[in-house]
Amino acid sequence: VKAKKDAEDADKARAKHEEDKTAAVDAEVKLHHKQLIKARTEAKVEAKAEHENDKAAAVEAAVQKQTTEEITMLQAELKQAKKEAEDAEAARADADAVAAEVEQLQAE
């Protein structure tokens, strides 16, 4: 009777041990699954952040290019305006000289 009871206890202990091993493996599989999901999520977040950084850099580059083009255009307009002012000043000087000659001729 005692041997039979010991055998049953040993069978129960083996069964319990197998259940514990199965539970441990299940827990480890779940942990790895969670870690995998976390790693995938982090990779997606990182990729999204990198994409947003690339978009921001592209926008910044476009703004910089546009600003540079606008500065170049404004510099050309300023140069043209200065030339026109110089031409007008020269024309005024010529007109003053002609007027002075006319006055001198009229005085003579």
C-alpha cells in the first residue's frame, strides 16, 4: 500500500513538474512576444521620427533656398535701382549743364 501511495505521489510530482515547466515555457514565450512587439513598436516610432526629421530638413532646405533666391532677387533690384538713380543724377547734371550753357548764351 505504501509503495502504491509513493508511486502515486511520484506520478503527481512528475505531472506537477511538467505543468510547471509548461507554464514557465508559456511565460517565456509571452515575454518574448511582448519584447518583440515592443521592439517593433520602437522601430516604427523611430522610423516615424526619422521621417519627420527628414521632412523638417527638406522644408528647412526649401525655405533656405527660397530665402537665398529672394535675397539674390532683392540685391539685383537694389543694384538696378542704384543704376537708375545714378543715370537720373547724370541726366540732371547734363540738364543743368545745358541750362547753364543756355543762360550763358542768352547773357552774351
